[in-house]
Amino acid sequence: MNGDAESEASPYPDVRDPRVMVAVPRERRAAVAALWALADRLTRLLRDAREPLIGQIKLAWWRDMMAMLASDPAALPKGEPLLAELQAGWGGQGGLDALPDAAEAMLLADGDAARAEAAAAFGAALFALSGGGDGDRWGLVWGAALQEGQLEARQLFAAARDRSPPPRGKFKGNKALLMLDRWAGTIARHDGERRWRSEGLLLLRIGLTGR
């Protein structure tokens, strides 16, 4: 990546990056992309929330939609493209309500320890739904990207650095999630400063060798 592509890149690793998505089994790509689009929508909701109560109301709507997706997907409201994508890939399946729940915990987290716990929990929930693996480090980097203050962001990056890289076996052969964890570790190591070339080389190496 370079130039405008770099400036528009996600501040945290995203499975929808083509370098990562190629490692997702072809038959699962649409469903996984929809899941991460949901995570992105919730992330933007958190970023834009000025009042916790308003944020909670919006998260409650998504929680209700995820419950409906599991129990009666045909009843989902029409006209929301993301709901249509989720219905196609996740209709009749439960568990996606874990993401609005984790996002709400992040919204309400008060203090450094609570923020770190909530951020790691969001990553853990997203990785579990994506096929399994340890998403804590990714979640801490995700949480750092949400912070307006540099001190709060650095504390979350430090928390990510303090966690040892999970062994490859934790990811049960899911190369895409392994790539996201190692990518998050690299971003945390540099306190969020992006090293586009080295990040790209890291993804290439894992993609080719699995390590």
C-alpha cells in the first residue's frame, strides 16, 4: 500500500484486506466478510457515539437483529444491505449477538483495566465467530484505534505487547486469523505507527509459509 491507499487503510487489521481474505476458504468468504462488516459497523457506532445512552439504544437494535437472524431470519427488515448479507451467510445461526454485547461493554468501560478487558473480549468474540483462535491481541489493537486520547491508546498497545503471541496451534489451521494476530502484534510493537512495507512482508511470509 502507498499514498491514498495507506491513508484510507483500516487502523486495525481487517480480514477483508485481500492479502488476508485469500487465506479464508472460498466457500466461507462471503459469510466471513459479512461478519467483519458487522464488526466494522459496530466499531463506527462506538466511534461516533457522543452519549452512551444513544449508543446503547443503537447497539440494542443490532442485538435484536442478531436474535432475529438466528430465530426468524425471514422477518429481518428489508432495505439494509448488511442485514441481507448476514441473512445469506448466517441465517438461522446463533452467536452473533456476542458482538453487540462486547461492543456495549467497550462503550461503557470506565478506566484502563476495564477498557483493556472489553477490547480483548470484542476480539475474542469476533475471532471465535470467524473460525476460532485467540483474538485478544487483535482486540486490544482494535480498542486502541477507538481512543481519542494518545495515552489511552498507548496503554492498550502496551497491553497487547504484554501478551505473548499465541502459538499457531491456537488458530486450528486458520491462517487468516493467525495473520491478523501477528499483524496486530506488529502494530502494537510500534505503538500504532504503521510500517506498511514490513506489514506487507509479514502477511506475505505467513501466507506462503504459515509462520
